[in-house]
Amino acid sequence: MRFFDTHTHVNFSDFKSETDATIKRALDAKTWLINVGTGLKASRECVDLAKKYPEGVFASIGQHPTESESFEEEVYETLLSDKVVAIGECGLDYYRIPKDSNQETVISKQKKEFIKQIQFAKKYGLPLIIHCRDAYEDLLAILKSEYAGLPAVAHSFTETWETAKKILDQGLYIALNGILTFDKSGKLAEVVEKMPFEKLLIETDAPFLAPPPHRGKRNEPAFVQYVAEKIAAIKKMSVEEVGEQTFANACKLFQIKNPDQITSQG
């Protein structure tokens, strides 16, 4: 049984000196992972971490929509390597716009930075890892205009089946994390029930959103199995089936060679 945590941040300070130990726990638990950049410094850290491990650890480089810096293609080009499998997390986040700011100006900047990263992803043939909060209408319009039919995943999805269907209709993948395990509304369970299994990914978004039995504690990639367990319960199948299918889905989206067998790192 194997898993693929398609979105984590073990480079964050929450892990302090435990980053390598955290990665080892994941690999020992037959879990591969993608450390996802949220800006230039974080992206560089993600790439450096990925290069330390011959197998099972990858990086995504990009700029979170709430970052104040500007995405500079020439700088990010220097980070590209065979360990970089995606661009992001990028997108739109209207939820975190300060109420005392000029909303239109902030939204305009977010759209501009998102489109710059879309163009970068297209140039290098890499999929997008998309962050979106309270902005799916605008985000889907941009994708339809600038990125139609190209590979991407909507990370940390928390919306309804109606929104999920619009995302899937554009060919995107959907990634679910610990929120699924404690969502009492039932809307994410409906998404799991109705969406094509081959478009489903799992993630942790560690150090955030730890699932039970670790709720309220620091999350980590090894805990992605609990997301798989919840999906298995909803879909009435084995955890092994969920792990293998979502692992294969991740390898397909991120153009990673899917091995016959995972080797734990020492």
C-alpha cells in the first residue's frame, strides 16, 4: 500500500530541525510527497529538499496569491530541475484580502501574478497547483481563457459538488485533505461520491489541517493515509485501492515515473 501527499510544506518553520525526520517517516510509511512553494524563498527551500532525496520527494515552485512579491520568470527559471514537477501554489484568494485595502487593486494584482505563472507553466510544460478561496468564478474564467485543456489540480478543495463539476469539466484534478475527515456538512463526501476516481488526489497541506486522531496538532505527510481511509469509507472500498489509485493519479498529473515498488529512504 502506498500514498502520495501531493501538497505539503515541510520546509516551514513549524518543523524546525525535524524536516528530514518528518520526510523519513513519510517515506517509511510508503508515502511520496511534493513540497509546494509559496514564494521565492520557500520555492528554493522546496527544491533544495527534493534534491536531497533520490526518490519520493519532489518540489513545486511558485507564488501564493497573498504574497506581496512579484513573480519574476527569470529568477524562477534558475530553480527548475528534474525534481520540479509543478508550478504553484498559485491562484486567487479573495478571502484574505484586508478589509481596509483597495479590493479592486488587490484582485487585479492577484490576477496578473496568476496569469504570469500560467504562462510560465505553459512554457515549461508543467502542471499548475492551484490555490483558490472565494474566487472560483474568476479563477475558472482565467483558466478557460489562458489555460484551457491543460493540466492542473485544485488543491485543498472545500466547495460543493456544483463547483467541483465546473472544475472537472475543465479537465482539472481535485485534491482533498484533512478537512474531508472532519467536514460535517457532507458536501465533500458528495464530491468524493460523484467525481471520477481518476481525477482525485490526496494531500495534507501540512503543517495545517491535521486529521483525527491528530486533530489540533502539527500535520505531516505520513498522515495522508487518514484522508485515504475516509475516502475508502465513503466509496466503500479498501484503503489500499484508494492509495494505489490516487498514487497513480498523482504520477500521471505530475509526469512522475510510477514505480512498481516504493523503496523507503534511510
